[in-house]
Amino acid sequence: MADAHAARQARHRDARDGGHAAGRARHRRLPPDPSLGAGPRASRPRDTSNIRTHRRKQSMAEKEATSQPRVGVAGLGVMGSAIARRLLDCGKAVTVTSRRPEAAADLLAAGALWAESPAALAAACDVIIVSANNDAQVEDIAFGANGIAGGGAATRLTLVDMSTISAQQTARLAARAAGMNMGWVDAPLSGGAPAALQGRMTLFLGGEASDVATARTVLSDLSNRMTHLGPAGSGQAVKVINQVLVGIGIFALSESASLANASGLDPKLVVQALTGGRADSVIFQEFFAKFADRDYTPTGRIGNMLKDMQNAQDLGRGANLALPFISLSLDLNRWLVAQGLGDADIAATMEFYGKGKGAAQGA
């Protein structure tokens, strides 16, 4: 019996120990599954990729916003106003100044800020676009009593002159700016106010490469074609060449439109007939019918064309070049200005040729 009792106790111990072992096995902490993540309470990992992407995009947007240059526009004529409007439409922070505060009304309503002077503009901006009519105005805006150079900018300022002035004056002004913690980029344009509003101006750039790179961060909203041509003044020299081709072409356009009118032709049919041939051009497409119809809706002033032809003649004289067609165009523009047409649209060159409509049929 003792043996039977001992056997029962042994079986009981085995069952008890086996049960405890099984319990321990059931409750033993398993090693973490690498696919489920580490930690004592590891579970299926939460997908945070969207959160990380959002934070990354947010960080990039914040960085971009803080790196955007503060832009100023000095001079709010037709071109300056169009430039400022385009920059506002593109989301730039824009501050403006003008000798005529009333010229800023629409821009201020659209979100621009106002500076009382070019000096005040310099204190608030990193890049300043100047849009003025002549050499003297640009110099006054930059270096006058309340000019940009006197604004006490804390960091290097980049002045982008989008006026059309002489290449020689530009080189002098840029050299003066270089000693005053100010970069100078000449960026005369082709295309006019309509192209500015659409961001499709053609720009001719002159200046140091680093200053041009800074200017491009703003000008890319205004232009779909920019060419860096060399040191300061290079852009203005190419603009002179552009204006010679346009300015002399305007008189060819006026004379051909006068011939069309004298022959009793429909200007629109003339354009249709010549499109695609050697006589075709952007100027022809844009202006032939306008000239023939004597439509003087403002696109560019005769007074400005006179200034451009004078710049061309000065540049030619400096190189000892004889340029007879430039001289003739200059004289014709002087005559038009003397007739009181300096502020008129370039289509008013038609006034030089009289009316002339229907002369061929009456001959």
C-alpha cells in the first residue's frame, strides 16, 4: 500500500508541475517581433508617413516664406504700376513709393504697403525695382536726398533698374552703388505693360552674377525670357539695339500703313495676306492695323522713343559709328514732340503722313 500511495503522490506532483509549466509558458513574455516594432507592449505600428510628409511640406513652405525677398517698387507710371500689380498677383510682399501718392491707390487696395520715400523703401526691402523715365530720375531715386542709398539698409540691397536709360550712365551708377553695400542690376524690358501683367516680358540683364541671381528670384514672376549679358550697362546696350530695330521699324510701319490707306485696302486683310512671309513680325502683327486705323490707345510714348533714339545715337558716337537711319528717326521723333505729341502713343507717328486715305482712287 505504501508503494501505491507513493505512486499516487508522484503522479500528483507530475500533474501539478506540468500545469504550472504550461501556465508559465502561457504567460511568458515573447520576444518582440521586429515587424511589429519594439517595446514591451508592441502592437501594429501606426502609419505616420502622411504626418511626416505634411510636416516636411509645412517646414518647406515656412522656409520658402521666410526666404522670399521683400520687394519694393519705386516709380508708379504705366510700367511700374503693372510690375507691382503682377508681383502682388504672384503673392509677393510689395512696398511701393512714388512722387505721386495717388498713383498707388489701386495697388494699396490690392495689398501693397506704402513707403514715403525711396529711402524708406530701402529700409523695408531687400530688392527694389526702379521704373523711371530717364537717367536723371533714376539717379535721383538711387542717390538723391531721400534716395535708396540713404535708407540705411541693414543687409546688402539689390537695386534692379527696369528703366531704359543710357548704358554709360548705368555703368557709372553701378560703380557708385558698389561702394555702398548695394548691388545694381540693369534689367530693361521689351513687351510693355500688357506683357508685365502676364509675366511674359523679355528682360536684358547686366550686373554681377550674384546680384543677377538675387534679382531673378523676383524677375521670374515678370518674365519668361531673361538673358544675363555681362556687367552693368550690358542690358541697357542690348535694349538700345532692341529700340533701334523697333524705332526705325515704326516708321516703316507708318509708311506702309499710309500706303494701305491711300490704296483703300482693309488693314486686317493686309495683315492676313502678309502673315508668315518675310514682312511678318511681332511689331507688324501688333501694330499695323492699329496704325492704319489711327488708334492711339496708349502702348508706348513718342517721347520715350525720342529718348531711346538719342541713347542709340550717343552710343554710336562713342564708338565713332555713322548711323544715318538712327539720326533720321531721331529727327522725325523730335518733329513729333515739337507738334505736342510727346505724350501720345507711338501710333501717332501717323500724323507725320497726314490722312491720305483714298488718295489712290482719286488720282
